Amino acid sequence: MITESQLTVMKSALRKYGRKNQVIKAIEEFSELSAILSKYACHDLEKDGYDKELHDKIAIEMADARIMWEQLYELILPASTMIRVDKAIESQIHRLEDKIQNDKKP
Ligand SMILES: [Mg+2]
């Protein structure tokens, strides 16, 4: 959960570094998360065992991505759009639920 004081710091970052730099930073952080998730997907838990270092890196990249995600919310989405995002989440969750029920196990 993001606290009010954490949100204040994020808003300060937006003001200090500006829209363009923070959007570029968000792209970088999402790319870093993608890269570490690729490693996680390829990690063979049965063969290689639990990898604490990998999990620590994932936690850091998820935190970085979340921080940038919150800034994008502040930057891009006015309140009226947030309602649309909430509705989209609801419909996407229903879609995911249907997919889970209908897909065969990979
Ligand atoms: Mg990062």
C-alpha cells in the first residue's frame, strides 16, 4: 500500500524531473521488470531450487515499477479517466476469469 507521504515524494519527483523524464524512467523501470520476469519464467525451481537473489531482484523491480506506475497515474489520468480504468479492470478481471475456466492447462 502506498502511503500519503510516499505519494507526496512521488509528486515531488514529478515536479522536479518533469513529465518527459518520468515517462522515460517509467519505460526503463517496466523494461527492467520485464527482463527480471523473463529470468524468473526460465528459472527451473525443481532443478535449481529457490533463488533468493532472483526473488530479491524481482521485489526491487516490482517496487520500482509500482513507484513509476503511481507517478503515471498522477501524471496522465484525470479523475474521469480513473473511473474508466476501474471499469476496464473490472471487465478485464471477468475476461481473465472466463479464460481461466475455459483454457486447458499449459
Ligand atoms: Mg529498476
